[in-house]
Amino acid sequence: MTGAVEAALKAYIDNSPRISVSTRGSDGQEDKVLRELVRGELARSGKFTLVGSGQERALAAKVRRESHIANRVDNKACMLGKEISANIVAEISIRGEYLSLSLLSAETAC
């Protein structure tokens, strides 16, 4: 049974949209508020897996490393080195009065 569950999980990860979101405000700089609004709506839909920013991935890596400190419970340790990469990059920007959305598929861009 474990093999079937593992295969189903692998198929889901391989086929599900995994999105990395980047945003720019009208000034051309990163817009963190817009990023969180977009990520929140994507997460609320439940149809996508959101991939963290570089800063979020670094924090998650720190938490995973700390779970392996000697005084931690072994069966609660996080797997090291396992991350899910985005297969879609969503670039959202504000251009004047308009919101611009561009999607780049990492799989078809190869």
C-alpha cells in the first residue's frame, strides 16, 4: 500500500501547478503587499502549490536543519535537502492603472 501512496503523491507533485510569484509596484520595485495578496488568492483557490521566495526557502532550510539538533526527537525531524521547485513563474506588476500578469512555464520554456 505504501508504494501506491508514494506513487500517487509523486504523480500529484509532478502534475500539479507549482507557482513562484514575483511582483513589482508602479515604481518598478518589489511590491510585497501585492505579492501576499496574489499568493493569498492562489492559496485560497486550493488549486496550486505555492513555492516560497528565496528568503522563505532559507528560513525553511534553517528550520529543517534545527530539527536535527541532538536534543530533538528523532521521529519529528524534517527531511533535509527536499524542496519542490516551481514549474510556473507568475510575474505581476502594476502599470499605471492596470495590473499586468505574465506566466512563464518552466517546463515548456526548456
